[in-house]
Amino acid sequence: MNLANNPAAAASATPPANLRWVLGSLALGMLLPSLGTSIASVALPTLAEAFHASFQQLQWVVLAYLLASTTLIVSVGRLGDLVGRRRLLLAGIALFTIASGACGMADRLWLLIAARAAQGLGAAVMLTLTMALVGEAVPKARTGSAMGLLGTMSAVGTALGPSLGGVLIAHFGWQAIFWVNLPLGVLALCLVWRHLPADRAAKQPAMARPGFDHAGTVLLALTLAAYAMAMTWGRGHLGTLNLMLLAAAGLGGALFIAAERRAASPLIRLARFREPALRASLAMSALVATVIMTTFVVGPFYLAHALHLSTAQVGLALAVGPVISSLTGLPAGRSVDRFGAARVTRFGLGAMMAGCLALCLAPSAFGIAGYLVPLALLTVGYALFQAANNTAVMADVAADQRGVISGLLNLSRNLGLITGASLMGAVFAWGVGATDFGMAKPGAVAHGMRVTFAVAAGLLVLGLALSRKRRSHGC
């Protein structure tokens, strides 16, 4: 048997020592884009002084990265299926690294924003293809552990970004938060080049190979960009511009579906969405991401205005979630390998629901413990769900579809986070009874928190129903 032309056999034959290097390569490929997402936010006040820019201008430093990584995440997955996932991953890491250097050298705000967009494109490649390559580089019996490791590295990058960024800015200036990616990017390139399996040689003649769906890529990117901007502008308040963007997203989605039905080599095979198990997994991923975003939307205001914590104390409290997630990712992955994805998915959703209900019922008299203990339970449940759901989706995907399915899985999570920031922010404002949270009374903020997590618990009830539906279809 030729292992080079049989990734499944190659993965099963991977010796333990080399498997550690494979996992290290994939882990670093997940760490860098997660770090790039969180590290830039802490620099916005410094960038305002450096470029004499307003907040409306500076938000594009964050938004350009978010839009590029979200709108192109499915397309790069499909491109990886066509041209080779390892080859494209190397290109994505190189782009991310070069763009990071360009960010650090930017002397105009528009140059920084353009470089951040390029960095986001590299991040989209890395986020999608590191997950897709698990099926080729890791034995099937270790898939859950690998997915748990990727979840851990994503959480580590998210948690490390603000603190590392603050230290680097204080000692070396804002440019250092981008230059730190240069040695890490070079290391990632070396590890991927050395330890991940080479792409399979194409067996079909060049004329018979499927082409890349350019029209579908453009339509999907424009649709997702319109939706993301509608959800992020206005902080959950639907003004005229938001409604116009939502209408544009709806029209773009309809045009995309029509184009995919006619395409000879569609970006997304619409027939895949007839599979109930895949639909359920993608929907659960979006719902859970919406719920987890609630902790970032509600947490700072509740801790500061209802519990009267200082800014430093709020920062420490908010770090608890990512820290717990980073510690539980690997055990969560091992539990999937041992108990199966379906059982762990339901357990994770149940733990998340218990955490949300505890946050609804815990009175403010319990103080910080009444928030952090349920938050810990919610976060552990999230780590279990992520490892199990990702494993269930990716374990049996055909080799020529791993990239695009990984892209869809990451897209569902990103859309859930974006929607959660807007939707749950609006629910919280309704529960508080005011849009100016700083002027609201502590009791009103606490009530808003309980209402918001009650809605989150309701979303998880829907998630559990979807998990049973997925189980009934053999996944």
C-alpha cells in the first residue's frame, strides 16, 4: 500500500513520536489566528494617539480582520480541497506572517487596515485547514484528542492576546503586537513543511478536474460581509443602514443559492444540506457560539455595575473563561475518543444549560462566586461540546470535501459569535430597560443579566433537541 497516496493509512501508521510533532504543527496553526483576533483590541487606545484617528476609523483595524477571516473561510476550504491542503496552509501561514510584518511597519491607518485584512485572509486559511488536516495527519482513534487540542490552542490564543499585547505595547510600542507573529509564523512554516503529510498527487487528468467556483465565492463573500457589518455596526440597534445591509445579505444569499444550482463545480454542494446530521451540527455550532458570546457581552457590565468590581478585577474575572477552556480542551478531546461524540455532545450542552440556569437563579448576594462558578460550568460544557461536535462532523467526511466542510463548521461558529454580540446585546438592553448601561441601577443590570442567560438557556434547549435529531440519523 502506498501511504503517500492514502492519507488515512498514513495517519493510522503515524508513529507516536512523529504524531507529537504533527499535533504541534496543527496547534501552532490554530494559535496564531486566535492570537491575531484578540491581541489587536488592546492596542486601539494607543493607535488612536499614534494615528490621530476616531473610534469609528479605528474599529476597522478589528473589523477588517474579522470580515476577511469570516467571508472567505468557506472559499479557502474549497480551494484547499482542490489545490492541496498542506500547500495552501503553507501559503496561508506565509501570508499571515508577511501581513503581520506589514502591520508593524504601517505608517498610515489605511495601510494598517489593509494589512489587517490580508492577515485575516491568512487566518481564514489557517483556521480552516488545520482542522481539515486532522483527518489526514491524525489516526482516527485520536481525532477527538486532536480536536480538543485545537480548541485548547484557540482558547489560549484568545486569553493570551490582551495580556501579552498590554506587556508588548508598554515595553516596545504597538508595533510589537504584530512583530511577535514573525518568529511564530516562521516556526509554524517549518513545522508544517517538515511534519504534515504531503498532498496527494492528482489522479484525474487536468481537463477532468473540478474547477473553482469564482462566481459563488464572490457572492458568498459579499453576502457574509453584508451580514457581518449589519450585525456589528450599531451595537445591536437596527438602524436604516443595518436593515439595508441585512436586505443586501438576503438578496446575496438568494443569488448565491441560484448560482450554486447552476455551477458545474459549486463552491458548496447544496445537496449536503439535505443531510440532517450535518444541518444539526452546523446549527448547534451557531447556537452554542451565540450563547458563549453572552458571557463577553453581559459579563463586563454585570461585574462592573452590579458587583462594583474595579477595571482590573473585571479583567481578571473575564479571563477565567478562556483559562478554563484552555485547561479543559485536551481532557474534553480524550473523553470524545473514549465515550463517543454523541454522548459527549449531549453532556456538554447539558452542562452549558446548567451554567446558564445557575446564572439566572444566582442572586447578586452571592457576589463574584455566584458568577464565576456557573461560568466555569458553562465553559467546561463549551469545551466538551466543541471537541465532540467538531469530531462528529469531521470524522467521516470524504477526503475531497474536508476543507469546505471545515470551512462551514468554522463559519457557523463565527456567525454565531457575530450574531450573539448583536442579538444578546439587544436582549440585555431590553432586560436592563436602558441603552446606557453606565447609568442603569445595579438591580436593573442584574435583572438584564438574568433575562439574557434565560434566553441563552432556551437556545441550548433547542441545541439539545438538534443533538437528538442528529443521533436519530446515526451521527
